[in-house]
Amino acid sequence: MEYQRQTGVFVENTLGGERIAAFVPCALPPDPPLDLGSLLHLLERAASAVGRLDSMSERLPSGKAPLRPTYRDKEALLSSQIEGTQSTLDDIFLFDKDKDRSESDDLQEVLNLSDAIEHGLKRIREDDFPLCLRLLREMHEILLRSGRGAAKLPGEFRTSQNWIGGTRPGNATFVPPPPDRLDECLGDFERFLHSEDPRITPLIKAGLAHLQFEIIHPFLDGNGRLGRLLITLILCEAGMLKEPILYLSRFFKSHLDVYYRLLDETRRTGAWEVWMEFFLTGVAQTAEQASKAASDIIATFEEDRKAIRDRLGRSAPSALNVHEQMQIRAITTAALVSNELNISYPTAQSALENLVKVGIVHKTEGKRRGQHYVYSKYYALLSE
């Protein structure tokens, strides 16, 4: 298929004594419009999968709704790993925000992203705040408030030229819009976010907006992480998801070479349909996998609650209380349980040992805080 779209213009400039060509993208949506004929089956599959996942969210346990923060933290981990961080699920679960200071920049970046996700979703769902440039700046400020990016204008759009790949703008793989064209690009981008063209469904909007955000690269740091989060924010704001339990970082991380190649090819050729095929495939696969994982996790919780009631007798209430807490923190310690549930250390340890006795939890010696208790089946499902 031939694509005759102009995707943008190159603006020549001099930086550091070198001639560079920065790219200024055309405003969305693509012109001529997307040819959705070949994508309809994928669009329907992706929409159906997201719908099933959204229905699954209604089956999440009430109250603390444990899967929600856990999914958010796992997305923060995977998205940060794309950028090269080395933190693990264990690091996140064992971090005590009331007592600990981050032991590494890697972990701090993951924790910041998790907080940025929470902030953005709270603003959209509880404050009825629109997805806009101001909200993106608020999340960016949280994302870079500490760690390696703290000196890179947290919460502010860049005022200098950045680039992608290479050691300097002159040998870069790609040079985003120059600072004096950034307001124009971002104004067009925000208008697209607020547009209500019936031909642009939320899934199509999310796919287009993600790629355009990466092309604009409006911040000095954190663009990739924020751009991936943008996908879920668009779907939540549009009402396709009541809860933020769909994230594409795992899919992108598994297909990183294809992801980067298509970002570049779409910018160069205007073949938005090829990018959307990849994107919608990712949405469909991720939503289908997330639905199965959520179903397996919910079934595990219920099966384990029954085992606790049936086998622990008078010790069951305290064990059930700790079991519920471990749905949020799949690896824990007696000290963490004592602090979070406001119970004595002996009570916390006794409940954990009872969960070990039932076979729900196993013990392991950890480098931090000594004895760790791991919610075995749940942790295995999260780690897949």
C-alpha cells in the first residue's frame, strides 16, 4: 500500500557548531484519514478484549481492591525497565514508604512513576480533571522529583533541544521539534486529546497520541514512561476502563526492536496503519492476558480464603486479615505486617506462620529485614 501523507517538516538549525534537522510533526489526526478497512478485525478484537478486562475489574475484591495498586506498581517497574532500570518486584514489595529511603536511583524512579500513575488517574476519575498538558506536567513533576532526572526540569516542558540516539544532535537517530516550535506542537496535541471525532475511537486515539507524544518528546527526560502511561489515561478518561489495569509496557518491552522501528518508520513514511496494526495487536494480547491473570488471581484469593477458614479455626480471623494485606504486598515481613495492620509483632508473626502452615505462604531468607514471607501462587502469577 502506498502512503501519500506528509508527516511533518524538517527545520534546519545550528547547534554546537553542527547543522541539525529537527522534525516538526503535522497535527493529528493523519490526513488523509486512516484506512481502517484492514484494521477492523483487530480493532474489534482489541475493543472486545478491553471490554472483558473492564468487566473483570468489577470482580476485584472490595475495599482496598488489591490488584489495582499492584498492577500500577508492576507497570511502573516494566516501563522503567525499558529505560534501563534494574529494580525488581521484590524491591517494590519490601519497600516501606513510611520508614525507608530509596536505596537506589533505579528503585526511586520506579516509585516515582507509580506515584505519577496514581496522581494522574485520581485527577481524571475523582477530580473530573481533563487529560491535558497541565496534567501531563503535574505527573512529570512527580516522575522526576528525585533520582537521576531531578535536575531535568521536573514538571516543565523543555526549553532546549534534545535528541534521540547518538552522542550529540549531529549524529542523532532523531531530533524532535526545536524549542521555539514546541508550543505549536503541544497546542495541536492537546486539541487532538480533546477532540470528539466519532471516527477516532478511544483505542485509535490512544495509539495515535502515544506515537505523536514520542515524536514531540516535550520533556528533557521521562518521555517514554509518560508516553506509555498516556495510553491507559486515554482509555480511562473515555470510559473504556473503570480501573487502570491495562498497561502495554510488557508488550512493548517484549517487542522493543519492532516498537522502535515502527516509531521511526511511521514518522518517515506516514504509514500510520502499520503502526496501528502493531498497537492494536498489543492492546488485544495484553488485555486478553490481563483478563486471564486477573481471573486466576481472583480464584487464588478465594481458594486460599476458604482454606484459611476451613483449617485454622479460631486463628482464622487474624490470618485472613494478614492474607488480605498480602494481596497488596506479596512479599512481606512480620515487621511490615505489624506496622501496616497496627497489630503487635507476635500477632503478625503468628498469623504469617499459620499461613505457612496452610501452604499459602512460604518463608525465605532475604537480604533485607531477615525473614521474608512470600504469597507463593500470587507472586508466581504476578511474575509471569
